[in-house]
Amino acid sequence: MSKNLVLIGFMGVGKGTIARALMKETGLVGVDCDDLIESMENRKVKAIFEAEGEEYFRALEKKTAKWLEKSVKNTLISTGGGFYKVKNLHKIGKVIYLKSSFEGILERIKSSANSEKKLAKRPLLSDMNKAKALFDERDPLYKEKADIIINVENKSIDEIIKNILQEIK
Ligand code: S3P
């Protein structure tokens, strides 16, 4: 594989979990955009949002995107839910949209062992009505940006990984 794989999708859909499983299965090395931003800034995404606001965070995503395009190859890249907006997304790699309904995402978060932590670290999930509106706005845009769409709702991790591997071979 010469191109990176870029996982996009809404908060809580399982981008991180799927990235970890895919790394294990394929031996690929992965990076996570939010982790890169947190180490650049030496603070958590939540703290960045609280102290500097969303625009500042989006600028950090753009900076990360430029670095990824220039410097990263053969890598699995997981992204934050708003990263899909960066202009050079397709120059970074093959874009895979992990798709679920909003209800499916809420179900996944609620049934996870650390659901409170999952909600607490995501400022844009603090108001569910706003989160639903954001999902409705983004779902068609994620589809538009995707080279590959993988439906992850009600599927096991094994099935999801199998589907991804079929699509990228
Ligand atoms: C965001 C998603 C978050 C994180 C930030 C903004 C978004 O990442 O980047 O809170 O705009 O959807 P996850 O998708 O990993 O939760």
C-alpha cells in the first residue's frame, strides 16, 4: 500500500476502535489526528476548545493535515469528526467514511463501559439537539468526501474490518 488510509466519520462512531483493530490485523502503523494535536499543544482537545475556541482547533487540524500530506506514508490515519473539512483531505490518502445513523452512534456510546468519559471529552456532544443537527449537516458531506463508505451500524468489529479489507484490496 502506498497511499495512506484516512478514517472519517462522526464523533463516537468508533474511528479509534476500528483503527486499532485494523492496525492489529494488517500490521499497519496508525496515527490519530486528535492525538497529534494534543501532543503539539500539550493539552487535551477539550481544554483547547475551552481555552481557545473551535476556530483555533480547526486551524490546528489544517496544520496537521498539511504535515500528514507532506510527511506521512503507508499509514492508517484516524481523524476527529470535523477533520473531513480540510482542503487537502484527498491528497493525504484514500478516504473511508465509517457510517452509522445518529441513533446507532448514541447506542454505541451508551453501551460502552466508559460512556461518561466518551461524552465528557467531546465538547460538541454536550448538547444532544445540537449534536443531532451537526450529524444531519455532516452525514451528506462525509459521503461526498468518501472514496469508500463502510456501514458500521450493528456490525461486529471483525465484520467491519473484513469489509474494509475487501474494499481496499
Ligand atoms: C470533533 C470531533 C472530536 C474532536 C473535537 C471536534 C468534531 O473527535 O476532534 O472534539 O468536530 O466532530 P472524535 O470524532 O474522535 O470524537
